[in-house]
Amino acid sequence: MIKKEQSLKELSLIEIASVLKLLGDKTRLAIVSMLSEQDCCVCEFVEIFNMSQPAISQHLRKMRDLGIVKEQKKGQWVVYSLNKTSEYYEIINDLLKHIPSQLEKIDSLEEKGFRIICD
């Protein structure tokens, strides 16, 4: 990984390609889009994507390992957020301008009563 004080222009083509490759998966791209609007718990992604918890955790682990997302434990829950201090945040933020909002998926989850409040 590179030092945070490096600018986007100093990222190598290999580093940028690895971020874009990781976000080339539609599930991971949707997760990042949702996290740009709101923090979410793993169990919420399980419900939204109708996927197993291990599958969702694998997606999140790959993004966490690259520094795109960060996690915070709140009791029994693990809540994820977009890592705005990541050296890749500028790329991700620019990319998200071209992605349709995924907020309706979170709203739908809330309407069904499946939104987790981890306070």
C-alpha cells in the first residue's frame, strides 16, 4: 500500500487497476455505493443481496484489505463504512458520481423492518 500523503497522480497504474478490478464486481460496487451514503452492518448486506454471510464477509474483507472500507465492532454487530482517508478515496468518489444511487435498497430494508440500529 502507498503512503497517504501521496496524491492520486502518484498512484501507479497497477494500484489503480487493482482498485478498479476489485470494484468491477457488481456486488462490491453496490456495497461501496451504499456505504458512500450510509454505514451498514454485514447482516443488512446479507438481506439486501440475498447472499450468505460468508459470501458478503468475503467481499467486505477484500475491500477492507485494500483500505477501501473500514469496520467498527458495535456489540455483536460489525458495521462497515467507506474509508474516506484511503489513498484510493478520490478514485472511488469520482467513480461513484457515475453510479446510480443504491439508497433505495437501504430504504426498502428499513421499510421491511430489517434495518439494524447498532447504537
